[in-house]
Amino acid sequence: MFDLDLWREIFQSINMNRTRSLLSGFTVAFAILLFTILFGIANGLKNTFAEAFGDDAKNSIFIRSGRTTKAHKGLQAGRRIQFKNEDLDYIKEDFSDKVEFITARIYSNVQASFRNEQSSYPLRGVHPDHQFLEKTIIEEGRYINQNDLQNKTKVVVIGKQIEEDLFKKTTALGKYLNLSGIPYKIVGIFSDDGGDYEERIIYMPVTTSQQVYGNNDYIDQINLSYNPEMNYDQALAFSSTLTKKLKNRFSVANSDQRAVRVRNMAEGTKAVSQMTTGLTVIILVIGFGTLIAGIVGISNIMIFIVKERTKEIGIRKALGASPRSIVSIILIESIIITAIAGYIGLVIGVGVLELVGPSLKDYFIKDPGVNNSLVIGATITLIVAGAIAGYLPAKKASRIKPIVALRND
Amino acid sequence: MLEIRQLHKSYPIGDSSLHVLKGIDLSVTEGEMVAIMGSSGSGKSTLLNIIGMLDEADEGEYILDGLPIKDLTEKKAAVYRNKFLGFIFQSFNLINYKNALENVALPLYYQGMKRSERQELAMFHLEKVGLADWAKHLPKELSGGQNQRVAIARALAANPKLLLADEPTGALDTKTSHEIMAFIQQLNDEGKTILMVTHEEDIANMCKRIVRLRDGVIMEDVKVTQVRAEQYV
């Protein structure tokens, strides 16, 4: 039932007791403001972590080779270990149930030109699986495919920054890019969350790369991802078995740290996820702390308000106000103030985050923002707390004999 | 109109208790104007508060207009107060953030009267106390005498059977006191039953009957010749 007179009474009371209303409103608004800003900043920190470590597949293993540092099985130290196609095939077959994606990488730098524009770019010879390992996003055209590998076709996939650099007046897809004198057809253009550097890379089929640059079957690096269903311990066990087998294959001492290097991203991932968990705990502690401070504040003010209104309550009772109408007038007033103030705090908080958010990127805080339902939940918590905190003294006040309340000067 | 028999009331003070009213018998008929007198601590205010249902008696009978007032729930007491009683206090007890008109209309709000009706009725009573021009003023913008007149208008608004005044002139100077008393006498002339607590002899003599209390019992209950207040105004 909508009682217009009751609302009139309440708004008059709010309006005519501005100091009191502002005081209680300020407490709530400030609590919600702090809550919003702290949560926003913490979320920004989390976003930064997620971005920094989320670009490449988390279940990746990178395998590189170097020179031996220890003599082993009659072979001298200082021997150079070189991966070849057969090594990649060996891993693929030996661990077929554990490997999800696998690719080779051959690194080099090329001078690329289109018409009059030219520049130097990193070039990678890769397998089709590379796309999933690097989380390459194809914007136009396609990625390297199996057909390219078999036929050693002269095709390349380029980052969209290269298109911007070299193809000022036209689009790149389908055009021929000149790499050190040899024309390659551009079959795809990609973007990458890893940033501008990653978008200035040229990918070509590993077989083409091997034929053109060295005419051998050498591989610089093997990247693979393991079955994502494996847990952390299984992943570590897998990479250590892999290391052992490879070292054995190249007759390298087990204690030799340089000749065959296997880096499992799971180790880093664990550190990151622990960090994120830690951050989440800190966020929760801060959030609850702010909320509790707000609850204590609003409770204090409610007790103060009821105390201050004791005489008014006595007058109203002497004039025939029922206890219920006394309680409802106090409660509804506090709920209105808390709700409005909470909303103001939320709006200011979100506004501040929007305003200063972009300039915080240098301080490892990216896209600070809050989940609206979370802040609304916090506001509702404060309203409920304020209502409970107000209800008890209001109930008590509605029960005092009017004469006691009237004596209260 | 009002029947009180063997009324007792005591207040706890620490471990012991203070016996304030020790068996009061009082009967007031319609149209009377009674002053309850006594030194402080005699129990006069306690008696008035019990009559006003602002406080409850421990023992005894209290019948108001044929209705026994006993073991009332808060809600029922609120309804009775609103319907039967009008209060005038020494310190006016107006709500400080409401203007004169809104203060007078408040008992009507608790009667559930419509807004337009109660504003009209409140205005009528304000006119009666001569404050129609001050309707939109807050209590702090009015003088003591004006505030008491607003309080009287408020007490009259719900058309109560009994008007209770607790030292109505206690906070006013002599001239204003006489003005207020003249007004209260006029109400009595119109037929309102009035019960008033005072410790001032001259104010008491402006009533028609004086009840003197001492240590919780009635010492004297006499009819007096009313001194009209108009002559001093």
C-alpha cells in the first residue's frame, strides 16, 4: 500500500534535518565509494596479471638446444646440439597421448619490401599448430596449413602492423611480399594480444624456411602444449620425462643444464595463479573491512538519530501515533538515505575509476572496474545493516512511555 | 466524565521504590475546570500523566467517559489518546521542523484524516487561537505565547473530550500567562473539560475547582470562585 502521507512525513523529516541526513548519507556514500575504488584498483591489478601471462597457451613447453657443458659418454664438452625434423617427429610419436599441439620454430630476420616500402622483420618458420600455441588471431585469410608444409609453398602470414607499415595505399591479402629478393604470397593477416612486437612477425611454413634458408632440416626450437586435462604435477612429471629422454637421445649428461633446455610454462602459471589468489584474498579482506566500517558507521548514526528523536517520538505518541508508525517512519527514512547515498557513492566511485583508470596503466593497473552487482550487493548489505541497526533502537524508542520521552530534554 | 478510585503508583529507585500516589480518589464531571496543585514531589504530574495515559497506574481504577482504562496495549492507548485527550505542555512540545499548521494537523494525521481535510481543520483551529497569519512559521520563529497557542490549537484539533495541561503557563511571563489562561477559560466556557497541573496560586484560582495534593494523597478538594483572566489582559 502506498501511503503518500507517510512519504511526505519522511521527506519532510529528511529535508528539515539536513545535517543529520547528510551525516548519515556521507558515511554510507563514503563506504561505498571506498569499496568501489579499492575493488576497482584490485581488479585492475588482476587484469594486468591476466594480460601479462595470458597471451600464450598456459600449458606450453618450450624446448631449446645449446652447447654441452659436460663431457659425457666419451663426447667432449662444448658440442653443439642441433634439433632436426626427426626430433620433433620423435616427440610427437613417443608422447602422442600427452601432446596437444606441437610446432617447430626457425628464427631469422628478413628484409621485407612491397613496392617502395621496406623494413626488417623477424621471420619464423612454423607448423600449422603454431597458431594455437601462440594464440594467433587470424583477421583475414588463413594460417599456414598442411598443404603448405608438404608442397613447401612460398606463402607467408603477416602481422597487421606489417600491413600498416608496408601497405599504405592498398590491402596486403593476396599480394606478393618480397623477402630478400624472393616473392611470397600473403595468405593471411593476424593480430595478437601480445602487443605490437608480436604483430610485426612473419610466419612461413617450416619446410619452406628450411629449404630457402640453409637447405637443411634444422629446427631452432620446439614448442608444444600438453593435454590440458593433465594437472600441475602430471605436467611437471611429463616435462621431466621429456627432458630425460631428449638428453638421452643426444647423449647429454643429465646434469647438463645448457645442452637441452625444457621450459614448462606450468611453473610460471602456478606462481601467477597463486599471486592472483593472494590478490583476491586481499581484495576480499579490504572489501569486507570497508563494508564493516560502513556498517559500524551507519549503526552508530542510527542509534544517535533515534536518541535525538526520542522527544519527537514522545510527542507523536502523545498525539496518538502507534508504535508501528514510529518504527516505520524511522526505518524508511534510514533506508531512503542509505539507498540514495549508496547510489551516489557508487556513481562517484565508478566515475573516478573511469576518469583516472586510463592513466593508471603505467602503475600496473589495467581497466580498473567493478562488477555492478557486487557494489549493488554491498549497498544492499549496508541498507540492511542500517535497517537492523535502526530497527532495534527504534523499536525500543517506540516502546518507551511517552512521558519518559517527553522528559528527555 | 472521569472516575478515579484508589489509584496507586510507585517508581523504582535503585533497590527500593518511591510511593508517589497513595490511593487517589477523584471524580470530574463534564464542563469542569480543575487545577491540581501541590509542591514538587507531591505526585501532581504523575496523576496527570496517568490520566493522560502517558503513564500507567500500579493499582486502582480509572474510568474515562465510561471506558475502563486498564492494561491497554500500546496501540489501543495510542488510539484512546488521540480520540479522547488533548495535551498542553509546559515546554509546548511542538515538533521543531514542522510549521505551525503541520503541528496542529499532526493528531489529525494519526486519525487517518485526508490531507486536504486536516489542513482545513488545522487552519480553522489556528484561526481560533488567532495565529492564522503564522501558519507557515516554524516554532523557533514564534514567541513563547504564540507557541503555546499553537500547542493549544493542536490539543483542540482532534476535538478531545478532555484537555490536559501540565503547567501551561510555566514557561511564560505573567502577561502572556494571563492571555493563555483567558483563552483556556474561554474554551471551558464553551464546554470543554479541563484538567490543569500548576503550582501557581493565581493560575489555580482561575479554575473552578482546586485539588491539593501532598505526599501522594489529596489534602483538599474545593470549588472556588473563578477569577477571570481577561481583566489582567
